[in-house]
Amino acid sequence: MVADEESGKTTARSSVRQELDGYEADSKGSSSVGSLWIKLITSIGWYPKDMPDEEKRLILKLDLSILIFGCLSFFTKYLDQQSITNAYVSGMKEELGMYGDQLNYITATFWASYCTFMIPACYFLTHYPANRVLPALEIGWGLSTFGLAWAKNVETLYAMRFFTGVFECCSFTGTIYIIGSWYKPGEIGRRVALFFIASPLGTMFAGYLQAAAYTNLNQVHGLAGWRWLFIVDAVITLAIAALGFLVFPDVPTRKKPRFITAEEHTLARNRIQGLVAPPQLQLSRDIFKRVLSRWHWYLFVLQWTLMDQNFLPGAQPFSLYLKAKSNIYSVVQINTIPTIVTAVSIVVAFSCGIIADKTGRFWLPAIAVTFPVLAGMILLVAWDVGESGRLAGFILTGFEAACSPLTMGWASVVMAGDAEERAVVTASMNAIGQAITAGTQVVQYPASRAPNFRGGFISVLATTVGQFGTILAILFLSTRDQKRRRTVLPSEQDATVGNVTLDKALEASS
């Protein structure tokens, strides 16, 4: 068995090496700027030092195409999502005569359409090129965001947010699917982390953008500052959608991306052979039977659902808390103070992504970041800890952001051998988690009860404790599966997608 494994690894290395040798002559003319950049990011550990330069150039091209559009798209997704809250606390509530918990119901409408259409949209994505579908959907949510700027009543807000949810439903899982299709398991963690950082950046930028619009654009051409926020959001979104048509790739098994050569395309497919199952062009009939017969769907969906709950306090409830204390905080402060949470999210998420790739243990940083979230929720439940203590409680929930890339990266590695399962499970994680959150946030954080959402804080304290359990359960089962895989006979091992090299990646993750 050992001899067969070594032979298989030698054959795989030989295949990739042949592609690199064939490409070497063509790559000598690469720009010195590109070479210097590759050396720089290699020195900080982005690329392994023993990786051939030709392969680094290929991955650099993939990073520039996938991550630039993916991050910018995710940035605008959260920019548009956060803007409704920023507009609410900056004059929209008063101008449109909003009252009670209408903000919560508008948010729930968005998540209802988002979650309802997500899994069907991912099925649609397996039939049509992702590099056309995702940018086209972004145009849709850019136009619906633009429509918010001209709202004359609350009903228009409901309609526009419904359509925004429909168009945004596939952007997250679609990009994750593309990342998982082009990279090796050991390369996914930091890239998913970088992708996720775009969400708090969008949230942060929305706060500063609304503060700037309120200060500089309020009543320009007769439009309130909150209306200008949606106009600027829409312009940014549409520009990024146009970029997506130019640079974003489809899965490797379809048409060659325009930014790489035929030799690089062959190299890209060979380097992930045996590590990542080739993405299928359509979902097979037995996919749901396969998914529901394994533990991956149940535990990763549960973990994502708990994580979505734990995210909530540092988002809309924090803004509502500050608005309820308008005698202390100005409109500008109400929009900018929550960006501290997003700054924490950015630093922690990216650091944990690097740690996960370096150690191969996604569970370790996931456990570590849950402790400060637990401390923050204890402060908010206690409540009588002074203004500084309550602000610290909200800010500490920013550590939860690291769990998004860690969970998604872990799921991508564990299910690297089945691309169809990976697509369905990751879509289910987001759809079910957000659907539950859409319902619970109305009960947990009704705008009319600001500033103290005691029931919501207690429930999140419970789900934070539960998160420890799901992380440990995933660790136990993934380790068990990896040990079982080692005992499979060579003939059986060849019949499965997860080969020896994939086993090593899974072993590292556990």
C-alpha cells in the first residue's frame, strides 16, 4: 500500500513538473514588477517557499482575478446591506414615517427572499458560467439599491429589499464554490479569510459613507443625505459588476479564462488533480441522498446557524443601541462607532485564516475566538456594567467574524473530494443559517425595545456556548473519518475521490 501511495504521489508530481517545465520558457519574459511582488508575498508566507516560480505566477493570476472581484462583490453586498440601517438612523425613519419594528420586518423581508432563492440559484449556477451569472446578479442588486434612493413610502423599501435579496442570494456561495474549485486545500483558508474580510470592510465603509453623505450631501439637489447613500452605493455596485464580466473565471473544467494561457490552464487543472474533485456541470440525481447520509450537512449547517446568531449583537442592535442614546452620541458617531467592531473583525479574521493555513487546524483559532465573544455576551447580559462596559461587550462580538472563514474553509477542505456535496452544503449553511436569523432577529432585537435587548443577549450567550460543542463535534468526526480512510484498501481508495494527498490535507485540518 505504501509503495502504491508513493508511486501515485510521484506520478502526480511528475505531471505537474512537466507542465512547469513546458511553461518555463514562456514565462521568462514576465515583468520584473510581477517577480518582485511574488518574492515579497512569498517572504510573508502567502506562497510556500518551495513552490516553483511558474506555479506562483499562475496562482497570482488566479488571486488577482478571483479575489479582486470576489472581495469587491462581497464588499458591495455588505455595503448595500448595512446602508439600510445607516439610513434608518440618519433620517430615513423620520422622513418616511417609520415606526415600531418596521426596520426589523424590512430586514426579515430581505433575508426571506435571500434564503428562499439561494439553493435554486446555486443549482442554476451549476448549469451556466459563473463568470456571467454572478456579475449579472450584481447588476440586479445594484439597480434595486438605486431604487431605495427614490422611496416615497415604506412599501417601496419592502419591495426593493425583497429584490435585493433575490439578486444577492448566490454571490456568497458562488464565490466560495469558485475558490474551492481552483485552489488546493492548504491554500483555501487564507483566501477565504481575505474574501470574508470584504464583508466587515463593506459594513465599515457604509458607516463612514453615510457620515460623509449626511455631512456633505444632505439636501444637495433637494435629496436627503440618506438618499445619496443609496445612489453612491448603486454606482459602486454597478462598476464592480462590470469588472466581474472582464476578470472573474468560471470553474476549471469549463472554458479557459481569458487571463491565463492554455499551458497555465492545463497546469491549473493538473495541480489540483486528486486534491479537489472536478466541479460537475450539473447536480447528479443522487446528490441529496449523499448529502443527507453524511454528517457534514448537519454539523456544518448547525455551526453556521449558531455563528449567524452570534454575529447579531455587534451589527444592527449596536446601531439601535447608539441611536437610543442620541443624547450622548451624534448622528456621525452613531454611524462610525460600530466600525470599531468591523475593524476588530478584519484583523481577527485575516489572522485566523493565516493560522489555519499554517497549522492546518481550523478548529484551534475557532475555539480561541469564541472566548472573547463569550466575555462580551456576559457583559451585555449583566448590562449594569457602565457605558464603557456595554460598549466593550458589543465590540468583543467582532471576534466572531473569524468563525465565518474558518468554518467555510474547514468545510471546503473536509468536502474537497465531492464538489457537488460542497456546493449543496455551503449553500445550505448560508440559506438555513440566514433564514433562521431572519426570523429570530425580529424577536430578539425589536427596534422598539432599544437599547436593552436582554432576551436577544441571553439567547446569544447560549448559542455561543453551543458553538464550542459543534466545533469539537466536527473535529471529532473529521478526525475519525480521516483515520478510517487510512485503512481503506488501495483498490478501494482509487475508487474514491479523496486520495492519499487529500487524506494528508484532512489530517492537517483535524
